[in-house]
Amino acid sequence: MLFNSLQFAWFLPVVFALYWAIGRKNFRWQNLFLLVASYYFYGCWSWKFLLLIIISSVVDYVIGLVLQDTEKPLHRKLLLAVSLATNLGILGFFKYYNFFIASFIDLFARNGIDLDPFTLKIVLPVGISFYTFQTLSYTIDIYRRQLEPTRDPVSFFAFVSFFPQLVAGPIERAKSLLPQFERERTFDYDTARSGMRQILWGLFKKMVIADNLAPAVDQIFTNYTDLSGSVLVLGILYFAIQIYCDFSGYSDIAIGTAKLFGFKLMTNFSFPYFSRDIGEFWRRWHISLSTWFRDYVYIPLGGSRASKGRQFFNIFVTFTVSGFWHGANWTFIAWGALHGLFYLPFIFLGRKKYKDVAAQGRWLPSIREASSIAVTFALVLLAWTFFRAPTVTDALQYIAGIFDPSLFSMPSAYRLPLVYVIGILGFEWLQRSKVFALDIESWPVVLRWSFYMLLVYLILFLGTGAPQSFIYFQF
């Protein structure tokens, strides 16, 4: 079920009304109802893959309880290993089986040995990368004794399958979200209003910006060998805005929907394209994933408590694994490795972390800030080329096509989508100090509601018709 579909348009108000009606009696009945609603939500894609969520939930629920009562270090490690093997085994089979088989066959073919290309048709279950990491963090935190396990199976199963963030995050930690299932929730009108604004903004970014940029991006990347360098620059610029509006749009809808039910999810995007270095970019882009890898990969490797060389190794491994998390393709690994390389100056120069937004309290950035933003954005665009291209070879050829004399020519086509790019970046720049861009409660009532109506109009009349899937569903 897509957030931008008519099916969800009737599903959400029905679930919302029944949820709060049930909540007058007992919040545990709310949890049970949310569990059923979430399973139905996921089952609209494929009921058979619900079994994977249930297996993951059962394994980690039981292991969490046993871990709490187990003192012997060896036994605790074995229990954690079972959780890791189960979750990562399921994820690895469905997500990477065909990739490893194809790479294995290709390796032998390069040495003149032809193998029978027998592979299974493995279908990737929607959201598996997200809920797998969510349940893993639960058992790891219990193993580290940073979290007490829950003894309420309904609360835990609802936490794992909570429908607003089940399919594409944010990847919530149990110590943040699970306690919200274990206490009474009351309806708050102001929170619900904020949730509706965030849903509206997410729908606008997805249906008006991302979906209208998608055709131009697809055409440019398909025909890049026949296009000028200036058009290729537009292509990667459009993709950067497309994937941002698509993914952050999903996160906004998820966070806003959760607010309607009395839950608070973590912020997943915070105006990342206004970052002044790569470190700041990753503190603002897909925050739930970057902090997950920080806490469960980077820090266990030694983090920043080691030599400069070891720090770079830790960063490089973390980003490469992060790239591989995104999909079974060498392009994603290259994308992650590039971001690891971009961190080199950040590590060896020992630059301070930015704790404010760019041009804090000012309309325009200083020359130094503008230069830093431009350089960071250019590096991000370079990496996005590998993320979007079908192969590493295509990415390299695409980049080579940019650095051509035609780069300095006026683009002969694909200029109209620039309106979307300038519009969204301009508005978000003005709102960059907010939690999300449509946080406009301080505006005069008439202006505020006029803007809401404008967004609704644009969604209805500039939407691309049939609901388009979200990019991160493939991960």
C-alpha cells in the first residue's frame, strides 16, 4: 500500500478513528489493533512475506528475554549470534543471493570458464532492510545491557511492524519507540495538526517534485551518450533532488502519520543539501541509518578513539558496508566507498562539527559558507552518479561525458524541471532552521491556509496520475 495512493487515503482515516475509539478503554487494545492494521498494510504487497516479519519478531523477542536472564558470556554471545544469523541470513538470501551468484559466474567467465548460470528468481520483500536493522538493534542493545527487554509480545510485534515506518523507515531504536507502545497515549490536537502539515509536505515533495523530475532523470541516464555535458549536469542535479524529495517525502509522511497516533519518530532528514562538509551532510541525510551504522559498526570497530589511519579504515569500512546495504550492485558499493574517501580531509584536518545551520540568522550565506556548501554538494552529486547509473562503467562514462567542451554550452533540453529544483531548494533554504519545511504555524492564518490550499492544488493538478512507488522501496 503506497502512501500516495487512494487505498491509503481511506485506510488512514479508518484506522485513525478506530484506534482512538479503542484507546478509551485500554492502550493494549490499541497496540493489538495497530499490529493487525500494520500486518494488513504490509500484506497489501504480499501476504506471504509477512512470515518473514513474524519470524524476525519471534526470534528477537525470545532471544531478548533469554539474554536478560543469561549471565555466562559465552552463552550470551551464542544467543546474539543466533539473532544475527537469523536476521542477516534472511536479509542476505533475499537481497544478495542473485548478486553473489552472478558475480561468481562473471569471475569464472573472465578466466575463460563458463558455468551454468543457474539462479533462483528471488523477489526482494519490501522493507526487509529496514525492519531487520530495527530488530537487530533491539537484541544488540539488550546484549550490551543498554536496554531491558519487553515481556509484552504484542507491544514488541507492533513496534517491529508499525505501519508508518515499516517499509522505508525511519529505522527506530527500541529504547526510543518501544516504550511508547508500553504506556497510555492521549490524543493531542496540536501534535495532530503538526502531523497533518508534515504529511502534506511529504506528499508534495513526492508527488509534485520527485515524480515530475523522474521522467527527465530516466531519459537523461538512458541516453547519456548522446547528450551534452551541460544536460548531463542537469541529469545528476535532477536525480539528487528527486531522490531527496522522494525519500524525505516518505519520511515526512511516516513521521506525520505517527504523530496522528500519538507516537514520536526520529527526524530522518534535516536539509542535507545545505551542508558545509561531508560530515555535516551525513548528520542531516538518512539520519536513522547513518546513526545506526555509527553505533553498531563504526564505534565497535574503534570509532574515533584510534589513530588517524585506523579512523579512516573504520570510516571507509562503515561507508562501504552502508553502500552495500542499499542494494546488490557494485554501484552502491562504489557510492559508499566514495563517501568514505570524501571523509579523508575531515579526519586528517580535524575539522569541528557544525552545530548550527548555514547562515544562522541571516538570509544569505557568507562567501566561505557558500563555497563550502557548493563543494560539498558537488561531491555529493559525483557520488550520486554511481548510485543512479546501472553499472560502474556507465557511471564513469557519464562523468567523462560531463567533462567535455559541451559542458559550457546552454542545455538544449530538459530545462523546465529546473523550476521544480529552484522552487524546492529556495523554500527549504528559507525554512532551514525548522524541524521540517512546512512548519509554518507562525505565519498569519490567511497566508498559512492559502499556502496549504496551493500545495493541495499542485498535488492534484501536477501529480503524475497513477501513484508512483518510492525509490527506497527497492532497498
